[in-house]
Amino acid sequence: MTDYSAHCHCGKTEWTAKLETEQQGHILCHCDTCKYLSGSTFTLNQIIPRSALNITKGESSLGKYTYYGDSGKGVHCYFCPTCTSHVYHHQEVMGPDTIVLRTGLLTNGIKEFEPKAEIFGKARLGWEKEVAQTFETMPPA
């Protein structure tokens, strides 16, 4: 298990995440919501236990935005209220103790991690190349 540090763009929110070896990689999400929230063609993520995330600065002021995913259940997005960098998302469909961490904000993870999987491949843009095992939506449970 390795500790990774991260911070938002403005520095008002900081956190660490403990990741097991198999979690040290990016899951690329091509869903339309991630495109809207990030302004990009995909986001870099990893699914981890909530207990593996420690927000060390700014936790009490995190903003929260909720939308409803394909499951019909809530997806809660937690972000810095000043610069709007997303720290993590909690998808109710995944249970109360599992979150989606934005690995693109991990200081070393952004450079060190490789793509491990792609989800919502059905929404990948035609000019994007497949870089990891791709699932049309989510991997089988």
C-alpha cells in the first residue's frame, strides 16, 4: 500500500489516498457526465474504499453537487468550492463505503499510473484510441 498526496488547483483543499498495488492505475471514464464536468474527453479515476481517503485541508468547506446516474441513484461530487477541482465522487449504487477518486490530481499518480481500464466506452469519441481493456458501460460485478 502506498500513500499518494494531492491538492486542488488553488491549494485550499489537500488530501492523501492509500492505494493498494492493483489500484495504482487510472480508470478512464468516457461517460457524457464526466465530459461535462471536466471539459475533456474522459476523466482519470480509481475506485477505492472511503477509508483510504484522508482530506487533510479544506474538508469542511467541500462543495457538493448531486446528479443521477444511469442506475437512477445519486452520484455525489465533492469539490473545492474555490477552484472547483473534483476530489472524489460517491455513487450510491456502489454502496456507502466506496468512492471514485480522481487520480489525475494525485501529485505522482498522474505521471506514474498507466491506464488499467476504460469505462463507458460506448461514449468514447471516434478519434480516441483504445488504451486499456474497455467496457461499454461498467465492468461486470
